[in-house]
Amino acid sequence: MLAISFYNLHIEGGIFFTFPLFLMLATNFSILIYLVIAQVQKKQFNTKWLEAVKQIGGLAAAWGVLSTIIGLFNAFDALEAMNEMVAPQIIMGGLKVAVITVIYGLSIFCVSMFAYIILKLVSSQSNILSIEQGNEV
């Protein structure tokens, strides 16, 4: 059920706008899995990967907002060109669809920032512990 509604949100939000967001989500999850495995195995990782999670999250938020603004601009352009009154329910339905990409992008951003903060704290904590034990990292 959830997969069907997730797929429908992708289609409703516009595949041109939601597919890049999905790629950002998949990329971030892949990087996060790598970082978590490295942390669990007590291996060091390049901090550039951690920064990539943060930057991809920011890009997802920006892409979501940009997509919504482009969608609203096109919708208002179409409404302006119409000669007859449009029912408010149609406009509200369109606005509901317009915010899909913002919600999606900001969700990716929030998850990315949460993971970034947790991994940053855990990695700095393990570095502090290894320095206290005499093992310079």
C-alpha cells in the first residue's frame, strides 16, 4: 500500500522533478550505509563522504523548492490563459500536488541533516576516545 502511494506521489509530482529527488535520496542512503558500516567496523572514512551527505540534502531541498516554483508558475500561467472561472477545488488540488516536491526535498534534507549530525558526533567521539587511548587518528 505504501509503495503504491509513494509511486503515485512520484507520478503526480511530475517525474521530471521527483526522479532527481529520488536519485538524491538513493545516493544519500548509499553513502549513509557505507558510513554506518565503516563506523561499526571502526574503520576510518574520508570526511568528504560525510560532507557529501550534507550537500546532497541541501541540493534536494533547493531542487524541491525550485520544482514547486516552476510548477506554480506554469499553473498560474495556464489559469491566466483560461477564459472561464475555475472551481476552487481544482485550484486547491493543484496546489496540493505542487507541494509534493517541496515535502519530498525537505524530507530528504531533514534525514540527511539528522544523519550528518549523528555521524559527525559519533565519529568525533570515536576520534576523541582513540586519542585518549594513545592511538592518534
